[in-house]
Amino acid sequence: MSYVPPHDPFAADEFAARERAIDVVVDESMASQAGVLWSPDAAIIEHKGTWQEVWERFRKDKFAVMGLVVIAILVFVAITAPWIAPHDPTAQYDDGLTMQGMPVGSSSKFLLGTDTLGRDLLSRLMYGARVSLVIGIMANGLALILGVIFGLTAGFFRGSTETAVMRATDVMMAFPIYLLAVALVSVLKPSLWILIFVIGFVYWTPMTRVIHGEVLSIREKEFVAAARLTGCSNGRILYRHILPHLVAPIIVYTSLGIATTVLFEATLSYIGLGVQPPTPSWGQMIADGQNYYLSAPHLVIYPGLCIMLTVLAFNLVGDGLRDAFDPQQRRR
Amino acid sequence: MSTASAAVPDATDTVGLANGDNLVTIDDLVVHFPITSGIVFRHKIGAVRAVDGVSFTVKRGETLGLVGESGCGKSTTGKAILHLEKPTGGHVLYEGADLAHLSGRALRRQRRRMQMIFQDPYASLNSRMTIADIVGEPLLVHKLYPRGGRNQRVRELLELVGINPNTLNRYPHEFSGGQRQRIGVARALAVEPNFIVCDEPISALDVSIRAQIINLLQRLQGEFGLTYLFIAHDLSVVRHISDRIAVMYLGRIVELAENAVLYGAPMHPYTQALLSAVPIPDPEVEEKRRAVVLRGDVPSPADPPPGCHFHTRCPVMEEGLCDVEVPRLREVRPGHWASCHLVADTSYPHIRAGEDDCAEVEA
């Protein structure tokens, strides 16, 4: 029986014709190629992956690609520092200081000069990248894990769980986080792992809020209702249906978060609560060199540049990823 | 409603249960959405009465149309029947078993028998899953087929709804609206349900595609003996597909009858006004015809009027009766249910368009 609207003499033929067509194929768009497409031994039609599309859009953003290159170089330097650094970063060289005990400028032996103790600045910068990146990535990873777990449970289960988690987030956000971090680090003895823990702990709130907001909107979508009807358990709905939709915000906010975390580590190191000497860290190098900024400005400029470049690179990549994941929200 | 907390009702009490083989029985279903206030100490200050005491039965193998204007609670009713929306009160009996007592695993198992086809084919398919994953998930969750057979079954299902099975590795965004709706149908069919709630399955589709989906649904009904609850606001489509039709107004059912009876001789004043609004695609008839215009707007479901919900707009409203007493949905004639104080088995008020097109009683 075909669908004919009542009292419509014109529509009847058209609908009848379409009904006949339905028995064979479905959409008009398919009809012409039906013979080829429907044969069972035709190759399974492959799709173009989401990641490929994201990469193609990302690639068009020149600044983001530049940021990615900078990050790649940084990571390469950090990993290979023991092999490519010209000197031992903790060794104090006799010829690294002038007769008056002042740091020397750049020379063929010390490419970027030396610091106040006669150590090679370039080598220290290279090793400093390790500290910055390790803390940036690990602390952010911790914040990410906490944020996703809290945000997912709060957004999905609602009710009292949501109230508890989100009010705790509000309280955390109301804290001056630098003060909190300084207090925590001074109570616990500063070390690499303590730093990672503290920075991760004070930074889980923004991620929680972002994830919570996303989950609130996703859980109301019809495909979640459909999954529930299908018989999926809560765990399966969270993992298979909601989490994949959070990949974009997670990646974007992680890359932006790394920039903040690198800066945070530099700040803590600058006030002497970061990684302890003699391990080199950019923030601590600026602190050590600032008394000599007139006679030896390179002591401040180079680590400052490193921090700036790293933060800028991660921010550019984060922005680029945000645009690439969400073409509708492009600002250009 | 008063009986919301009552135990499973006496079966003979329920609307229409006497007439043969009932697959789904909805008894005094109530869905209220609380309106809350306060940030830390949340408290209820009111409720949107989306569904306010709805009772009807769906017979095995039939298509029951559920019509009403936007916001009258028809979609919420459909969702509450499947427990996607937790009912505030009332019962949904599937083959005599109450769903309200089920939760977790048992509810999930029961849901195998009841599925839904959603309104928006763009929102109802997970855009991060391939077609094979979407249609195959029900099979996986219910462990219906062994690993190898599952893929074969997915191909069968896709072919059944008219989708090229070779496209199963594609993502939803690579399909048109009509094709997506077919995929949604395939997913619903995967668990071999008996009862499917079609929640406005064609209103988001292009007009030229609607007939295809309607025909597909009818073909599948014939092939698998499916029972449909067909929710829609397109009266001509409902007329085409339904065996019986229920009309909803502001959270309640006002009239329920066989298709031909309802369209031929609607009894409830609201149904009469509603049906007069259906355009007739014949210019000569259309020119002479006049739609009945009801006075005022639909009252807010957060603060529905007392008595009959329709009395604020009803041209035959009787003071002291309609605005005080809630009319019961009763069987006025065999198989014809209406909830109006003024409808009797022999007579009922006839509504027509008056001078200013507003509804008035025919003398």
C-alpha cells in the first residue's frame, strides 16, 4: 500500500512510482549506481577518517603548524639532551668565568655563554626543556584524568554527585591557586614528583568544568537515549557514546593547559619552590640571572625566550586544534 | 493523579482491555518535570505536568496513532512508555508485566521487546560510530549472534531497510536524512522487538522522503507483525498509517477511536476543531471550507486549568461542570472513547466556524 495523501489527484502517480522504486533501491541518488553498489562482492566502501579531516584542516593553519614544529624541536631536544648538549649542565668550568668572576658571553666553546657559576648556558637550557616538558605533560595529564573522571560522573549521573563535585570545583576555583601551590610545595619537600602532583591538583578544575558542560549537552542527545534503549549499560554509554565526543575538547584543553602548566612551573622555580638546584630549570635560571641583567643580559633573555616560545607554541597548537575539530566555530 | 501510587490495577479496570489481545497497556501514566529553585538546597516549587494521567492500550499488531499539537505531551508519553523518561506515576504493562519494578539488567532485557524510532535522524545516530557499530551494538550488548554471524546479520538488517550493506564502514554524516532514518529503523529492528514507538519519525525529513519511510514502516509491520505507537502531528499521515488514533491535549487523552470513526465523526470539541484545520488539497473545496479557530492559547502545562483541561477554550463549556470536574475517558460508543462531560452515547456537541471563524456550537 502506498502513501497517497487524501484528495490529491496529482500526487498519486508519483508516489506509486516511487513505491515501485523502493522495492529495488531506496534513494534516488543511489538508483543510478545501484547495480554496481549492491552486488555482494563489491568492495566495502571505505570512509575518510575523522582524524584525516582534522589534520587537513589543521595543516592549513600556518601558525598552528609553526607551533607544532617548535614543540617537535623542543621534544627532540629534551629527549636527546644527554647526547646533543655540548657540555655537562652542572659542570663549573674554570674558563667559564672572567678574571673578575663574571659570566662570559658567547664564544665557540660556550655558544650562548655561561652563567654566574661558569656553567654552559646552552646545555642548561637543553636540560631545562626536560623539566618543563615533563612537568607540563605529566601535571597536565594528572589534571586531565581528574577532570575527566569528575566531569564525566558529575555530568552523567547528575543529582547529589553533581552537586558535590561541582561545588567542590567552585571552592577550588575560589582558592588563589598560586598561594595554594606555594603552601603545598613548602609543606611537602619540593621535588619533580611533588611539583607534578601539586600542579595537577590545583589545575583539575577548569577541565572538570569543561567536561561537565560537554557531558550535560551530550547526555541529552537522542543517540544516548537510543543506546539506553538498545540495552547498553551506563559504563558502555559513558565509554562508547559520550567519551568519543569529548576527544576534541580534551585535546584542545590539554594543549592549552600545557602552556599554563609550563608557565606555572617556571613561576614556582623562579621563587625557589621548583626543581631544586643543581637540576636546571628555566624559571630558576631567570631567578639566578636577574641580578646580572645589566652586565650579562643573556642569562635572563635566553631562558625567558625558551619559556615564551614553549607557551606560545602550545597555545598556537591548541587554538589550531580547536578550529580544526570544529570547523563551524572558525573565527577567521 | 490520585491513583498514581496504587498497586498494579485490576486488569478489567483498564481502558479497552476487554477488547482482545493487548500488547501494551498504559494505565494512568503521569510524568511531571519538577521546577526547582535554590542553588545549594534545591527544592521543588512546581511541576510541568507534561503527561497528566494517560491510559490506553495498544493491541498486538496494530498501529495506534497519537496526535496532538506541540507540547501536549505526546513525545513524553512515548518516552515514558519505554522508561526513557521515568514516569512520576502510573504503570506501563508489557504483556501484563509492569516495567516500573524493573531496573538495571532486567529493564535492559525487557527493552529488547520495545524499541523506538527517533524524530531527528541527525541526532539519533552517534556520529563517532560506523554504521556497522550502530546497527551491531544491540546484537553485541544482548549477545545475540556470535562474532562472525553478527556482521552477516548487520548486512541483512541494512538490506532489509534498503541501505547498501557495503556502506557499513561509513559514518552517519555520509548519509542523507532519509538514509539515516533507515539506519535508525535497522537499529531498532536488530533486537527483534514486537513493539516500536515511532516518535515523529518523518517530521524531520524532507517531504519527498516521507512516503518512503512510511512505506518502509508499513512493509516491516507486515513482514514481522510489529506493533506501532505512531506519534505525529501530521494528521494526514496518521490517518494513512493508523488503525486507531488517540488525540492528546495538554497531557491528557481527549479522544480515542478507530481511524475511520475518528475522522468521520469526531465527538470531542477539541478533536473537531483539530481536524477542521487539516488542509484539503483541492482548491475548490479548500476555498469553501473554513477551519475552526479556537479562542486563546494552550494553557501552560506548569499551571493547567482545573477540571477539563480544554474548558478555557471550549465553545460548549458549561460553568460549574467543566471547570470543576475532571472528565473521565470513557467508552461512549463501542471502541470510541472520549473524555468530555457533554458527550453522550446518542448526542455530542457539533462545532463549526462562526462569523469570525471562531468556534461555536452548531444549532
